[in-house]
Amino acid sequence: MGDPGLFITLEGPDGSGKTSQAQALGQALEAQGSHVVLVREPGGTDLGERLRELLLHREDLDIDPIADAFLFNAARAQLVADVIRPALSAGQTVICARYADSTLAYQGYGAAVDLGTLRTLERVATGGVKPDLTILLDLPVEVGLERKRRGRAPLSRFESQVDVAFHRRVRQGFLELAQAEPDRWLVIDASRPRAAVARAVLAAVRSLGGRPRTIGTI
């Protein structure tokens, strides 16, 4: 059996560029010969994509935060079982735009669901599959939300219905999570031009050759 694959997640406030940076990283690693599996949360499976529509784009539904947490973790459990765990077992590199830390940040820090409860749900949903590296694309929430408003993609219900104070709590939650696990997280200033951020992301991934590692801030 070969070496296990590499699991990289990208996290951050809305508008920080997670999807575009995940795509850029995947292209760069594939150009270097890596076999890359690129996924997103919620999504990546038939069930996950259906739940994505329900969770992000059904503004007619008033979903309780704990129900949000259960639904996000249901999508996550399917993604881990169908895609992430098999790819890692095959020695592939998995890049995921959002993962379990997003639920801690949004439903925990943002919506005040008990973090212990959320961590229990995470353990069940992921079966202990944790990222080797989590990149936090950090920027002021006002900047990120303005990017989303100027973009072409439809706003999610978190972007259109929730106040700025919620998003500030989410950002602070991400920063506290990163501070608590410095060996896993790298914080990158995502307010810079996209190309500069992409270079920093790629450099961080290239640094993973030696473990254990210490991840800081760029």
C-alpha cells in the first residue's frame, strides 16, 4: 500500500476567494504531476449538491442553526465516505473549499451553537479524517461581502440575510481556531491581489514535505 494522500482545506469569510484559490492550487499541483481531487462543501456528491441548494439558496426556509449543523454534517459525511477517504487511500491530493471548521465558525461562533456539540457532530461525520493543512484566507468582512455583491454568482442566504456582526463573529472564530492549532493552519492575507494570494497558497503546500510542521501567518 502506498503513502496516504494529502488533504488540504481552504477556509475563510465569505468573499475571501476560497473557490478560485482552490482551483488555482489544483491546477498548479496537477502541472507538477500530482493527481488532484477538487471538491467543495457542501457538495461533491449527489446528496451534497442537493443539500447545498437547500442550505445556501432557499431563502424561503428559516433553518435553525442546529438544523444547519446537522445538514452540513450530513453532506460532509457523504463526501468523506464517497470521495475524500477513497482518494486519500489511493494516495491522491484532495483540495476542499470549506470543511468542518466552517461549521464551527458559522454555526458555532456565528450562531452560538455549542462548540462541544458541533465537535461531536464533526467526529461522527468525518470519522476522524482531518486536513494535513488548513489555509485560512483572511480579510475584513466588509471587503469580502462587497466582493460577493459585485460578483456574478448568486448570494447565499448567509450573505444576503445575516448582518455584518454575524460575519465578524465568524471571522473571529476562524482566527481563534487557527490560533488554537498552529501546526495545521496557515493564515494568508486574502485582501491582496489574487495572484499574490495564489503564490502564498502554493508555497504553503510545497512546505508540507517535512512533518511535523509549524504553520504561521503570511
